Amino acid sequence: MDEPVVYFKPGCPYGIRLRAALTLHRVPHRSVRFRDDEESAAQVRMVNDGNELSPTVHIAGRWLTNPGWREVRDAAPHRTTTGSWGTLWRPR
């Protein structure tokens, strides 16, 4: 399953808002505090010209910096099989 990975800094209001919106709209995701994981922090810096920007999302081979929840939803491959997470939030 290729669910979004949200890299965030603790206390970042944008990271809090994105993760809350993804949860509210039932978009499955995994959150990683990149301050606790040097490898994750290095990845975030690599895709953001050396900056630790929060939130940064990795989904389906793409990197998104400070995206809205709809942008994350739309970047995810849509699933249509029974029990797949994509059926929870398919656009109406």
C-alpha cells in the first residue's frame, strides 16, 4: 500500500493542520517527526533545497511541500477494490 508519509516538526501549525485534516477526511497516512529521525530529516532537506520544511509529504514517488489535504488525496493512487483505503475518501 502506498499511503502518504507526512514528515513534520513538533509544534508546527501547518503540520498539525495537515495531519488533522487528513484524519478528519479519513485519508490514511503515516506521520514521522523528522526531528527524531536523522535519516528522515536528511530526506526532507534533500527535497527542499537544504531546508527542513514542515510538513513535507512523500506519496507515490512524489514529494509535496506544505500541501493541502486535497493535494495529498489527489496525489495518492486511487484504489477501488473492497477494503482498500482509497474507497474511504474517493472524491465526490
